[in-house]
Amino acid sequence: MKHWRIALAGLLGLLFIGFALVWFMPACWVVPLIAGRLNGVQLEEVSGLLWRGHAGRVLSAKGEDLGQLDWQLSRSALLGSPQWLVDLRGPRVQFHGRMQGRSATEALWTDVHMKADLELLGTRLTLPAGRPRGTVKVVAPSVQLQGGWPLAVDAHFEWQDASLLTPRSGELALGALQLAMHGSNGVIEGHLYDSGKGPLHIDGRLQLSPLAWRFNAVAAPRQPTPALVRWLAAFGPTSADGVTHIQYSGGLVAAVSGGNHE
């Protein structure tokens, strides 16, 4: 009986030590364990605890300084329900948001605020129309991701000093563009429009689902800039008053119907 008591006391002691170790685990101990999940991003000058930590320097996979990172992780993660608060502050990118879920692509994001210089993305962000430049601001009260797809979303994007670097016409200034996105059950509706003062007038509607996407818009240059006129002409027919009518669709529905440009 005495041996059982000693064994039980030893087991309880080990459990207490393990609990205390996790409860007060330094953040710098965890960074090497998650390095493989950061896609090349490096955290330096790490301090604090796993539950409330700080990285004095965050480097991108290309070695660019992204700024300082603060995070909070709820201890409900021990019960399988992690909740994160992430705050990144840098000269070219700022991000603040709350995440509930086990991974960034299977989570509910709330109170998201982001501002980023598109040059940070380099060649990884290239649109069919050209390489985007400028600054993007995002305000998203709620985004529910499932497998990386926005199952539900309430977000507003603003592309400031928008321009495209094109192979034929060089850099095309577009002004300030905005995109409002809302949706649920995996079906997303978007409204793309300009500020009303830039070189490009555009008013378009976007529909997204896991099976298909569709984009319809009217666009026209506010001034008859030849490069912008030629660029718009590649997207659809232009009427006598200089308005280009853009109609694109893609995905399974478009494949069944026999095309992606209506």
C-alpha cells in the first residue's frame, strides 16, 4: 500500500511539473518547433511566454524586415479550442486580427485590419492584366475560412495608389479602387468600384463560389489616355462612348458551358 502511495505521489508530482512547464513555457522554446510551418518566415529576438509573446524582428522568406510581432494565445488551447490575437507592426506591413481555430486556413478571423505594400509580394502576386503596385488596406469584421476558402465573409478592401506594371504599356495608374465583399455558405458577392476621382472609372460585380466565379463590369478612362484605352480594349468590346464592357466567368460552370469569356 505504501508503494502505491509513493507511486501516486510521484505521478502527481510529474503531472504538476508538466503542467507548470506548459503554463510558463518561454516563447523562445516553441519557435524552433514551429519553424517548418512558417513558410520561411523567421522570428528573431523572441521573448515572453507561449501564451503572450513578442518577436522584436520578423523576417520574410526573402530576408525583408516585416516589423515586430506580438501575440496572445488563450490557455483554452489546452482544451483544443485555441484563440489567438496577432499584432504585426512594420514600415511596409501592419496586421491586427483575432483567430479562433487550429490553423490559419480552418478558422474564424474577426476584427482584422491590414495594410500592406504590394511590392512585398513581388512576383508572387501577378494578375493576368499585370503586376499590381500600391498599398492595400483591408478591414474585415468577420471571415470564416474552411480549407482556405471563405465560407462566410464581411470585408472591405481598398487599393490605394493602384497601378499595374504591364509588359506592353509599362506602368498604368488606376487611382484608388475599392472592393466590398459579403457572403455566406461559400457564396461570395463583391462590388468593385473606384473613388470617383482617379484615371479609371470602373463599376463591377463579382460572384464567387467553390464551383464557379463571374465578373461583370463597365470601365472607362476619365481622360483619353492612349495606354489606358488600349489596355481596357483587351478585356471586352468598347462602345462608341468609350465604355468597355467586361464579362468573365470561370470554374466548373464555365467549363460545362464551353468557355470563360462571355
